Amino acid sequence: MRALVSAFTVAAAVTLLGASASGCAKSLIPNTDVEATSENKKIIAFCEQYRHAVEDKDVRTLLSLASPRYFEDGGNTNVEDDIDYAGLKDYLTATFVKTQAIRYEIRYRRVSFTESKKVYIEYTYSASYRVPGLKGEEWKHSIADNRLELVPEGESFKIIAGM
């Protein structure tokens, strides 16, 4: 009988511990690693507009999501691959002309805010795109980590780097 009471006490303690731990668990936006706050949901929805515009090869929408202060340094010190807002349209148009189809998937990892009101969205993308090749059309694939940098603008955001 004593063993049964002891086993019951342990089981009750484990149940209570599990219940209290799950009460502290953060709710995540589905299919992301991002906490489901109202601000994060708004940011991810904005980023999904970006993702869909890439898949649709929609240069007009991508430019509307970009800030006039857009600047991308390519992650290196080579100034020849830097792109500002003026060069973004040419870059996007040249890139999309080479592709017949794009599949662009994003796994959002983290949203963070800076004191200067910038928003960083860290994500892993999987891109598949069909391009002309030596033997006809070829599918190319790439998987990498990236970071979009946003600034608030009115009730929405603008991308200032990371496209």
C-alpha cells in the first residue's frame, strides 16, 4: 500500500510539474520558430508578401516593399556587388529574366528589434528555380540562412536590406 501511495505521489508531482512547465511555454506562429505576438504576426505577414512576390517574379511588388534607403552590401567589402534602391530594379529584372519558375520557401527563425527601430528577421530559405541549361531547362536548388532588415513605415514596414 505504501508503494502505491508513493507511486501516486510521484505521478501527481510529475503531472503538476508538466502542467506548470507547459503554462510557461511560448505559443509560436505556425510553421515558424517565432513567438506568436501580434507584432510578430504582422511582421511575418509582411515577409510572406515578400516571399510570394519572389515566387511570382513580381518586381513591382518587391520594389513597393523596399525602402528608398535600401542598401545591400552583399555581406563583403567588394563595393562592385553593392546594390542600392536604384540598382534593385535592374538586379531583380535581370535575375527574374533568367528564370522560368521559382519556388521559395522560408522557415522564420527569429524576429528581433533594435533600439533604432529596425526589425531583423532571421530565416532559412530553400529556393528552387528553373533556368535554361545546356540540356534544356534545369532546376537549381539552394538552401541558406538570410536576414531581412525592416524599418516601420506607417502601419507597415519597408525592407532596407536583405532581398
